[in-house]
Amino acid sequence: MLFSNYMENPQNIDVDWQILFTMKVNKFLSANLNFQFIYDDDIMITDTDGNTGPRLQMKELFGLGLTYKIE
């Protein structure tokens, strides 16, 4: 998803990008892998060197599911 504030700095575009992978490992196991990338020029982040500015934010999520069928 892309967003631009037309009232303030319309040339700066905020990005929210999500990717979801779902996998079936075998008949009992399934796995999910979710990535989210956010870039917002209004959010200032300080890195380990002490530099402050907008940065790319990343989130990763891994899920493992177990399925058992009772008959």
C-alpha cells in the first residue's frame, strides 16, 4: 500500500508492504511466513551510530501449525 499526504510533502510516499507465504509441509504440518516492510518519512529512528532519520522497518513472523484428524 502506498500513501501520500497531499497537504504536507506530497512528494514523500509512505510504503506498507506485506508478503505472506503459506506452505503445507506434509499431511500433519503447515507453516506460515509473514514479512512486513514499512517506510514512513515522519518516523525518525536512531541507529547504533547515533544517526537519526527515516528508516525501513521490518517485521518477520513464522507460524507452525499441527493438524490431526479424528475419525
